[in-house]
Amino acid sequence: MATAQKPLKGYVVDANTRLSLEGVVITLMPDNRSVVTDIRGHFVAQPTSHTAYILFSSIGYKDVMVMVSDFNPSFPVAMKTGSTQLEQVTVRSQAGEEYKTISKTDIRMRGVNNSQEILRMVPGLFIGQHQGGGKAEQIFIRGFDCDHGTDINITADGIPVNLVSQAHGQGYADMHFVIPETIEQVDFQKGPYDASKGNFTTSGFVDIRTRNGLSNNTIKLEGGMFDTYRALGMFNLLNEKAKEKQQSFYVATEMAYSNGYFDFPQHFNRFNFFLKYNGKISGNTYLTLSASSFSSKWDASGQIPDRAVADGSIGFYGAVDHTEGGRTSRQNLNAQFITTLKNGDYFKNQFWYSHYRFNLHSNFTFYLDDPVNGDQIRQRENRNLAGYNGSFHRVSQLGSVQLSSASGIGFRHDKINDLELSHTIDRTTLLNRKAYGDVAETNLYVYQNETIRFTDRFSINLGLRYDQLLNNYKDHLQSDSLFRATAAILSPKLSFHYQSNKNTRFYLNLGKGFHSNDTRVAVLEKGRDVMPAAYSADFGVILKPSKNMLLHGALWYLWLKQEFVYSGDGAYAEPSGRTQRTGFDFSMRYEPFTSVYIDVDLNYAHGRMVDEIKGQNYIPLAPVWSSTGGITYKNKTGINGSIRYRWLGNRPANTDYSITAKGYFVNDLVLNYTQPKYEIGFAIQNMLNVKWKETQFATVSRLKNEVTPVEEIHFTPGTKLAAKFSLSFFF
């Protein structure tokens, strides 16, 4: 038994890969005091004179118990992988961890089957694809139609996914450069409560982290309906001796092709390449290096009007302008250093660079503006973006009070050449340019985050963030005239966390966030009101009524100074006034048997425009009711699978709700037979083969032979029943 109260310090690794494990719960027994490991796998725990042993537990790993008298901080605690059970989940009073237990459990139990599933791991988040797989998905969450990312901050290994002043939409977030099988963790939080997250963090953030190492090599082949094919390879590049030195180096690559379920073949193809190294380069510094390359090309049928389907001029899966489509590419370089000081404090320094190309042809209004040539537009850009994220982390003890501090500083610079909106015919002929210029946009930021843990039951988090934007626009259509603007915003955060008992935790989050507008708007407005604030509050509870059930509920409110609506996919987003939203989120995770996992998420949002009269104040396309869920089955013989559903209710398509975007209910099925050396898989999307509209817009358009324009729903159909087989080899 411990006789002194000196802090216990150590670190935890995966027994197979020898890489550090973040988020492991370390519980001092019988005191029942707990802490978690940080990004380095390190922990600091304060024992008492009664502390006898230390319990290490983590979702997906076997528990490890070490007597205090036998504990040696010079050697890592190695944890072996095991089955994932809800009884492993602990409820802790810790700021910023409201959703971590759910995200970890879901990934371990459900897995990520495709690139769309990356974002669907977030409870209450819906996505819609309206160019068959090439464009970034449209995102819906917490009463927001985020368009392609305007109101949700998305990062991948610390690299921003959202693109500012993008040719198609502000905050455009194309996730397709991430290979699903490389994902280790999806962290997320709803609301603007994390001081380390800046632009676009209004409805929340999603932080995707790839694996630092592989437990085995993998080759995977997939084939299915509509000429759908995919090949994946993931290979370790170092031997076992390197693993013992805590080094890993692997490569992953995928190739995909599909003609899609549309009447006109999509000819969609995508190529991804990913390389990652992680290792200890000195006694106190870890280095993580990664490089990736992504390219995609496709044809598209675009959005079609209800009336054209109703009168039989085109089919439900047809097209008005079948020459739509595009191509895009992105290359990323990423370097992160984590340096530990002698006292246990550590620095994180990250440098990243991306090169991005985008070329998209769309036609939303058909012959409204040009009755002869049609209204097809081209949106194009060539972008270089680079940045730095730096932070200093310290955990200190003031008597019985633990103080966790994080200080951060960084910048992001986007240089966009030939940002273009043009009028075209058949993707080949340029008629005229509507907007054409160069953008240089820089975001400088600094933040301070303090978590004060008074007791094991009660903690407070205080955060403060400062962001400044520097906007420059050279207009090629005005003799290369240069326009400049600056803007800044201060964002405070405050959270309270209280654990009434070991299975019940309450939290109250308060915070301010923001989303920026396009540089082309910023320079016209001289920087005024181009970083409108979002003020939000969450009151929630995490409850574990039994060892095999986890419940999470939250009531929330969000007030936004300026809603951004991307009008007609023109040159930039247009402000549409103040909005407010209230709602609730509910999540349940339940294991009635060790082989069965049930998850249900139910979400409601009530959103209205503040400055409009009642009945004219609906927020177009804002989701109201939504729910996702499923049943996952796994047994020791290797048979496993899941049946999932997603339901999105009816919602207003325009401000007076005279046009309705109709909801849908869709089911998917996944079946696998998994053995140590191979896996056979079968998946069905839309297993009941329902006709559904994946994305919908109230658009004014005119068809070729029409005299009068019509405003009505224009939609992209969701997938038909689509079956796919897969075969994987592990070695």
C-alpha cells in the first residue's frame, strides 16, 4: 500500500503495435479516483495512502491490473486487444468528453464501411450527395443545412478539411481523400465549446484521426451492382524490430469505379494514396509524418425538377442536363512533433500543406437565364494552403485541485488562383465569366484552455480564443484591382461538469463560435460582419443505468448573428439575417446480449429566422426530426453483421413552408464472415428498394420549352437497392 502521496506517472501502449494509447482510463483502487492518458499515452495520477492497485481499462482492450508496489514508471503498460463491451465504458466528469465514449464504442462495434460512414458516425448528422459521389456531401445537423460545411468544422489529423472562399461553397468539406479503413478515431462535439476549434464551429466539429500503425497487412476487393468496383491495399513497411522501438510506417491505397444507378452512366473513378510514419526520434520527441494524394473524376445527372418526372419527360433517375460533372484532386503533407519536458509538460508542433484543384460543371436552373444555350456554370479553382498548429500542455496539482492547461497559437493561409464562376455549354465551351480572380486569405489565432478539476466529481473548463482574418482579392474582371479587408473576433467558452455518482454525469456548456464569409464578400463589406458570432448552450446528462446500457441526452439552444445561404450556387454565400434554434438530442447504446449491440439516435430541432414575421420565418432545408440506428451482431465463430436505418422527417424548403422537402426512411444491411486470415462481406444499400430523394432544393427554373419559370422541388434521387460483395485478406 502506498505510504507517500507522490504522483504516479507512466504511459500505456498497444501490446501489438507498441504505439501509445490515448484515452485509457486509469483508476486508482480502492479510492476509485481516475484519470485518462493523453495523446502520448501518458498519465499522471494522485494516489492516497489507501491506494493499493491501478486498473487500466479501454474500449476494445483487455483490462490490466497492477499493484502499486509493482508499478515501474520506466516501463510502459502494454494492453492487449479484446472484445468491445459496453461494460468497459466508464462515465467520467471531464470537460470535452461528452461524446468520446459513444464515438469509440460505435467505431469498435460498427466499423466504417465507406467514406460516407465517416460523417455518419456523428449522432444526428445526416449527409446528402447530389452529384453521385464526386462532390462533397451536403451536411445536416442540429437544425442546420450546413451546405457542404459552412457550419461544421472538420479536420483530418489536424489538417483543415473545410475550404474557405471555395468555388462552390464557403467551408466546402470534401472528405473523400480519407481512406475509411485507415480511421482509428472520430472525435466530435456539438456546439462551439472547444477553444482549439475556430472557423465554422457553430453546430460543432468533427476531428478524424488515422491509425498510427497497422496490426496487419490487408488486401480488399469489392464488386457490386451498377459496375461498382473497389480495391484496397494496406501494408506495413517496417519489420518487428522497428515495432519494438515504437516505430511504424505503412502505406494505404484505394481505387474505386462506379457507373452509378442513374440513367446516364456516371463513370465515377477515385484514387487515393496514403503514407504515414510514426516513431520516437529522440529520448523525448515523437514524430508523425504523413503524405496523401487524392484524385476523382465523374459525370453527373444533377438535380432534376419534380414536374419533369411527373409529366414523364425524364425518369426518376434521369437528367435534364446530363453533361454535368467534374474533377478534383488534393495532395497533403503533414508533420507533427510531440516533445516532452522533464517535468511531464509537452509541446505539439504541427506543420501542414495542401494543394487542391477543383473543376465542377452544374446546371440548377436549366434555361432560366439563357433560353438558347442553357444555364450551365463552371466553378473552378487552383489552391495552395498551408498552416501551423502549436500548443503547450501542462497538468499541475494545487493541493487537491488538478489544473490542465493548453495554450495554442497558429495560422492558416489559403492562396487561391483563378477562382472562377463561368457560363458554359456541355463542359466544353466558355460563354462568359461571371466572377474571376485570385484570393489570399490568412487566419491567425491564439487560444487558452483551462480545465480545473476540483474533485473526481466536479470540474470546470474555461476557454478563450482570438481569431483574425486578413482578406485580399484581386479581381481579374476589373483590371486586376486589389481589394483588402480585415476582421477579428473573440470567443469565450465555459463548461461545468458534475458527476453525481459513478454512473451519472451532468454538464452545462456555454460558448461563442463563428463562421466566416467568402473573401469576395469580406472585401466588399470592408470586413464588417463577415465573422458573425454564434452563441450556444447545452445542458446534458450521461447515464449508465446498467452495465450494458448507455444513455446520453441534451437540451440545446443556438443563436446565430448571420445565417449564410448559398443562393443558387452563385459566386458566394449571401447573408440572410439572424436565426435561432432550440432542440434536443438523445442517444442510446444497449447490449442485451454480449453478441448484440443496439444503437439509436433521435434528434429534434426548431429553427426560425429572428427578423421575419411569423409564417415567413422558416429556415429553408433546416432538419426538424431525424433518427438513425441499427442492430449489430457479432459472435465468436466470425459471423457478424448489422441492419441500419436512417430517417429524416419532412422539412421546409422555403421561408413560408409552402414547399416541402419530403423526408425518407432507408435501410442498409451488412453481413460478414471474419476469420484471422480473411473476411467475406456482403452489403446492401436501400435493402427495401424505396424511391427516395437524397437532396432537395426549392429552385426557380425553366425547362427548354417552357415560357414561365416555376419554383418547386428539384432533387437528386437516392440510391436504388445496391448489393456489393467484398473479399479481404489479412497477413
